[in-house]
Amino acid sequence: MTAWTGRLSCSRCNTVVGRLAAFAGCPSCTAESVPMNVHPVYDLSADLSVDGDAPGLFRHRRLLPLDEGDVPVSLGEGDTPLLPMTRIGPSLGLDALFLKDETRGPTWSYKDRLAAVAVTRARADGSDTVVVGTTGNHGAASAAYATAAGLRCVAITMVSVPETMKVLMQVLGAEVVAVHQPAERWSLMRQAVADRGWVPLSGLADPPVGSNPFGVDGYKTIAYEIVEDLGEAPQAVLVPIAYGDGLMGIHRGFTDLLALGRIDRLPRMIAVEPLGPYSASLVDGADAPVSVDGRPSVAFSIAGTVATRQGLDAIRESSGRAIVVGDDSEILAAQRRIASEEGLYQEASAAVILPALERMLVDGDLDPGAPVVAIGTSSGLKDVGATAGYLPDVPVIGDDLGELDAALR
């Protein structure tokens, strides 16, 4: 059986929204100029045991927004390793620093979790086409899972996105178009959803509220796996953030575990961002998020200019914080350090976790003896051009040992 009640609701005003009307967020809060995502509602008194026969993350299907007869669309996602950072952790003075390595997913990012659940829901509800506005990771995951489900996928990306990202989306089966301005993606999606009945897998509201709410709950499984591996809740979880889907989804997973008595406290959710809308919104304290000026960033996957209420709620409910890591050279240096010291090649948008950790330690904001988990959201293979820019050229030599010695010097 499943714990999902079939309903979605707004955490701010408790408005209940039907499953096919949920993608634009809460209509009541929108009318008050407070854009809010809605989220599935669960009955936590149901049988919530793990389904060992289900594929991928769907072993947790009883805590996902699925009906009893829904057939999962899985590519073996989930159960990514929680890796101890054995060199960087001690160098920072942390006894138990871990990286949840989401690059091991089918399309090398944690977006696979969102896409698996959102596409499963879309197919079960009778959709034949899904649409996504994306800078790459979301589009690649959506394309892969739509292909596995036998659905059409339309990906609306940006002209500025690296070619690797566009190729990945195309080869995985998406029909890909590019626009010049971010808001053009959302406008096109709204028209397609209204006129064609396509199901959006990413956000389409402007101002943003977050992505497909069914998919957001796919991220809950990260929290379940962390607690399974650690045997407890960590003191903090650091998550690179744009529109708050991952941060909120992981937080919702820990909230489930707290309500079920499997952990005794919520971890602090730490949002790491390059441009700072979450930090600015927390300082502002207003009900609706604030926006900041945009600019190019090597961490383009998370370079959002507007916070979402779902992201802010996850931070506030967990007594977390937002940390701005905006300098490209600092981000790329962190990427290189994680790769050279831990053997993990993370996308620049994921490498922001390391400078954020350093800031927290300077602030005295972490207990050095308690577990800390950083979410490694995506592979550096998505944008090798950015990495190549700070690496030396490869020397070309002959088969002479002296030439090798000279090159190595």
C-alpha cells in the first residue's frame, strides 16, 4: 500500500490542490503575491516498510506520491554512495565529513531522482508528452526517463548552456530548443501546458515556486539513504540550490523520519548559492522571496536570481542558513581540490559546497565531531570546458625518458 493520500496542499495556507492543477503552485497564495509550491500529503500511519522488490529508489515507494497500481519508471537510480572525505575532512578539522555522490546516477546528477518519480506520475496519469525548462541536468534526466517510459520529451534550454549539456539531452531522446532569456522558457512551457496538455517536469511559474511537486518528493529518498548509512541524522546537510527542489525534498525526507521516530532531530539544511537570493531573502524577512541581479557564473546550473518559498521554508524550519559562494576562481579551485584530494569530479555547481564548509567553520557554525553531509549533485563531465580553462596544456613528448623527466618537472 502507499501512504500518499492522493492530495497536495500548500504548507502556508493549507489550500488543497488537485494533482493536475498543482504545477503552477498554490492559487490562494499566488493571489496574495506569495508564490508557493504545493506538496503531496501522506498518511504516516500506513504500512511504510521498504519494498525490496521495487527497482531503484522505488523501494521507498510507500513514501512517494504513487497510487497502488502505478508501475515505476526506473533506470536504477538511488542508493548512491555516502563517501567519507578522508583527506579534506581532517584538513578542515572535521571528524566525519561525507559526500553523497549523486554523480553515480543514470544521467550523472541527482535530477534522476526527481525525473524518476515525476515521469512515473505523468505516465500513470495518461500523459504522452513532458516538457522541461532546463540548463542541462534536469533536461538530461527528464529525457532519459521519458524515453524509458515511452513518452515524448521537449526540453527548452538556454543558448548559453554548454554544448555537452545539449548533446546529452538530444542523445537521450529529447527534442531540444534554446532561448535567449530564462523567463522565455517558462512562458513557452505555460503555453504548451495550457494548450497542448503537456506535463511540466520543471517549474513554469514566474515568479518561480519550484518544480513538479511529485518529482520534488523523489529527493526525499536522499534523506532516507543518509540515515540508513549513518544510523542517525547528520548535524547539517549542504545542498547547492537554485529553486530549492533538492533542499526541500531532502528536508521533507528528514521530516518524515522525525515524524516516524527514526531520528530524534532535523538536520540543519544549508543552502549554497552563487548569486545570493536566499541570503537576501532571509535578511529581508518578508513573506515573499526577493530577487537579486543576475550575472554569468561558472556554477550556471544554480545561478538563480530569485529564491523560492519552498527553499526558504526548508532553511527556516531546520534552523539552517544560506551561504553565498560567488567567485568563479574560488569555485573552480574547490572543484580541483575535491577531484585531486578525494578522486571525485564534481560539476562546478556542486563544488560550491567546499567553500561553504570553510565559511561555516570560520563562523564556528559546525561541531567538528558530528557528521556533516554535502550533496554532490552533478558530475564535472557535464562541463569539461570550464575545468580545462584552469588546467595546464598536456605536454607532447617523444619516447625519451629525459623528455619525460623534463615534462614532469
